[in-house]
Amino acid sequence: MSIQDPARIEQPPKRRRRSPEELRREALVSARRLLIESGPNAITLKGVGDDIGVTHANLIHHFGSAAGLQSALMESMVRDLADALDAAVAQLRSDTGAPRALVDAVFDAFDQGGAGRLAAWIALSGDLQHLEPVRAAVHDLVDAIVEKFAAEGEQTHGRVTSAVLFIALCAFGDAVIGPPLRDMLDREPDSGRKIVARLLPSFLF
Amino acid sequence: MSIQDPARIEQPPKRRRRSPEELRREALVSARRLLIESGPNAITLKGVGDDIGVTHANLIHHFGSAAGLQSALMESMVRDLADALDAAVAQLRSDTGAPRALVDAVFDAFDQGGAGRLAAWIALSGDLQHLEPVRAAVHDLVDAIVEKFAAEGEQTHGRVTSAVLFIALCAFGDAVIGPPLRDMLDREPDSGRKIVARLLPSFLF
DNA sequence: GACGATATCTACATAGATGTAAGTTACACC
DNA sequence: GGTGTAACTTACATCTATGTAGATATCGTC
């Protein structure tokens, strides 16, 4: 196949012109992958640009600055975490939500979407204001658990916030250092979830 | 006060010549403080050098490279974490170790010693081999709890490793994202410790 | 007090990340 | 099909972190 193959009528355009929304979406997907696979330091303009096939200057054009890209990534991932928590709330309110299902929903939110690593990055870098959208989702989760599970009593709200704090701490910890820790203790991959699911009823009933 | 004040008999030496051990110790103390206060990206040769009053070239002379400094910091902090866990073990084996005392010991190791932020940094950067010295300390902790607390039974070892996994996950999570999470839920600062201390007996008895 | 080992510094070189300015091109719209 | 907007690129400038080479100063030791 020669370089100037006459069969190739239409050359692909040298440049691909994306809509601003599409480029932002592609860049954030790439940046999230880099964060999860290679850590926060891998999120650079050149790294993301090479990954999606644009120059670093173009990323600055769309995000304003490198910090703008990082902020957009934090916002995007935090929104996904909040959505995942909201989905857990919806599931809890609709059908037969067992404690283990709730635990799985929260653990998945921190683990699969990379929210655990994101939260660790935010905490280490000190940009705590980016966690703010999670607050409403957490409150919704508290309310949903109160409706669904909690026994009546004076301490109900306190017990449920304890339960949410407990689940969130464990889900976050499990997402970030669960694998090496389970390896040290020779435990199976879902042992964290099992433990939390087993302890949860002591808060709720 | 003139520059050449005759009253100032002995000028302080322009350079302070430290022993290699002393410089390494000072550098690692500074690097740990920078990690805890400003995050992993603050640990630079210039940052640490300015902090302790030496040039970055001198730090390279003593640590070999920037990566050498970071590795030394990880080793130092992991050793401190292992020592703290060993201290908790010793306390557990000697006197009246209540569950809350054990919880406080582990939580303090992760929180005050900076081990939580260290572990998050290691996990995000992928240098998991640096956590290896923790393995022995964790095993010691399991053994000590088995001796001290655990009721007799077939499942004893499994229950205790569950307890250790549980404490470690919560202590790590509490050290890294405990403050913002407690703020969202309007809980007091030691609520994480309270919860863990209250749940611990269900593993041990 | 002289000397030697080496801790320490200065000066320079390099690489990567970020940012700016100006030119180029794709694509919607008329 | 022409035209304008703006997505996109190239080229350049800057800043920071890291690393190297050689000069210099400090301190223990004789």
C-alpha cells in the first residue's frame, strides 16, 4: 500500500475540530484515567493533550489554565460521586435495599469511579472546597436511611449520621489502601464490605 | 549597629557543618512537616533545603537524588508507624488496655504521625513496596489482640484480622478525610474513634 | 598551627510544565 | 461557493525542579 494510494479519495482532515463540550469531555475522561492509573502528578497539559490528540496550548484555550483543568476534573468527579450516592439513595427508597446493597453502592461509588483517589488527592492538596457538592448528597443519604431503616427513637438522627460517617470512612479507606492492607492480612477482596455490612445493623436497629 | 561591630568578637561561621546523620534527620523532619502541612508536591529539594538552611545540591549530596530523599522519608515514616503499632501492642500486652486505648493508639499513629497522609501519598504514587515494613507490625498487632482480647473459638484469627482491617481502614480514612466529612455531618472531632471503639468488641468477644 | 577529608556552596546545564502571541484551518452559515 | 468565527497549531518565553562540576570552608586530628 503506497503512501499516495489513489484509492484513498478523501484524506482525513489534518485537524479535527471538536465542539468545546466534546473536547472538555474527552479531556476530563483522559485526566480521570491518568489520575487513577498514574497518580495526580500525571495530570499535566502535555499528558492529557497527547492522550486525546491535541496540543497543550489548546487545553489552555479551553480550560484557561492547568489549574482550571484540575478544578474541572475535581468538579466532574465530585459530581459523579454525588450522583452515585444519590443513586444509592434512590435505590434505598424504592425497593428492597438490604444493608449489603447500600454498602456495595457506597463502596462502588468510591472505588469504581476513582472517587476514593480523587478525595485523597483533594485532601492532600488542600482544595477542600471542591468537596462541597458532596455535602448535599450525604445529607440526602442520611435522610433516606432514616426513612428506610432506622428504628424510632430519640437518638435516630445521631445514630444514622454515625452510620454514614462509618460507611464513608471505610469506603474511602478501602478504595485507597484496601488492596495492600488486605494483602497484608490475607483477606479476600470484599472483606471490607462484609465487615461494614455486618456492623451496620448495630447503628440502625 | 554597624556591620563591623567590634563588640561582636566571634562571628558565627558562615557555614554550619553537620554530621551526615544530623542533616538527614533534620531534612526528614522538615520533609514530613511539609508533607503534612502542604502535601506531597511541597517536598522538593529547594523547599526542604530552604527550611533547614542548606542548598538543594547539599541534599543531593546526602540523599543521592530527589527520589532518594522521598524514599528515605517514606522509610522513616513507615518505621514510625510500625513503631507506633508496636507500642500499641506492648501496651495491649502489659496493662489494662481498653478497646478505646487501642483505638486511640492506632488513630494517633495515622493522624498525628502523618501516617495517613503518607499512606495516601504512597497509594496514589504507586510505590506500594514502601509499605512492606508495616506488614510485620500488623501481624504483631493481630497476635497481641488474639492474646489479650479474643474469646476462644475456631474463628478467632479471622475475627481478629477483621478487627485490625477495620481499625486500620477507619484510622486511615479518618486521618485523611475525617475533618471535612465530620464537618458535613456536624459531628464532633473524636466521633470516628468513638464509633470504632464501640464496634470493636463485637469482633473480639 | 598545619593538614586532610568532606560537608557545603556557587555556577551552570537540562528537562518538563506552564503560559503567550500570532498564524492557520475547519466548519457553520449565508 | 464565499466568509467569518474560533478551534487549533506553531514558536517562543518563563519558571521550577533536578542534577553536575568544581571551588571553598569547616572541623577533627596530628
